Amino acid sequence: MQSILKVFEHLHKDLQESEKVIYPRYQEAAFYIPAKRTYVIQHSQNLITALNTQREAIISTIGTIIQKMRSEIEDMDTQHIAAIDKQVEVINLTINKTKQIILDLRR
């Protein structure tokens, strides 16, 4: 009988601990879950916004770099074409002079 009393005493202590300590802790944890969920969602949205901002900055930087490179290529093309045109002029002038010399020599 005494062992049954000890079991009941132990059960009673467990019940009291559950009511006064364990249950309130779980209630408190459950109370904060919605706030934690809201924080996680908001934090994720902030990260996505920051990521999108960085993406736009990177795209803008790349666009600027590409535009600069295109301008440099166009400048090089202009310089090369001018040099080629100059060579054509010199060659044509030399051909004309050579033709004239040949004509003069034939006369």
C-alpha cells in the first residue's frame, strides 16, 4: 500500500510540474511562433529585395562596361579604316604616278 502511495505522490508531483512548469513553457513557445514566422517571412523578403537591388547594380555595371568596350571597338574601327583609306590613297597615287612614268617612257 505504501508503494501505491509513493506512486501517487510521484504522479501528483509530475502533474504539478506539468501544470506549473512544462505547460506554461510550451504555451509561451506557442505564443511566439507566429511572431517568429512573421519575422522569417519578412527577413526572407528583405533578403530577396537586397538581392534584386544587387542584381540591378550588377546589370547596370555590366551594361556600362559593355558600352565602353563597344565605343572602344568603334574607335579602333574608325582608326583602322582611316589607315586603310590612307593606304589606298597612297597606292592609287603610286599606281597613277607609275602609269604616268610608263606612258612618259613609251613616248
